[in-house]
Amino acid sequence: MANPPPYPDSNSDTGDDTRVRPDRGSTTSTPRWVKVFGIIAIVLVLLFVILHLSGGGLGGHTPPIERGVEQP
């Protein structure tokens, strides 16, 4: 007796197939804490970029030069 084909075509399918169906994707999603930390990281990066582009820079470690005051 011959074995039936592993995947019968739709014309010969009887509907009483008990084999495991193909995977339809993962049933788990990204944990909430990963999403929260990702959003916080994106906000911090955007804040840094906005401050840098607006001239705020990183604050610097040297004292600011005062205009109108002569240096010795």
C-alpha cells in the first residue's frame, strides 16, 4: 500500500486531516517594559538632538567668555 502524499492538494482534501497546521506567527508580543524603555530612549535622544541644534550644546567645562571685560 502506498503512503498518501504529505500535503494533498485542495481537490483531494477530505477535511478530516488531523495534522498540525503551519505556524501562523508568534503568539507572544514584546513585553511592556521593553516598549517603555524604548520610548524613553527615543525621547532622550530627541531631546539631546534638539538641545544640540538649538545651540545649547553639552554645557561645556570652560567658563563662558564675558564680553566687554578685558583679560589680563
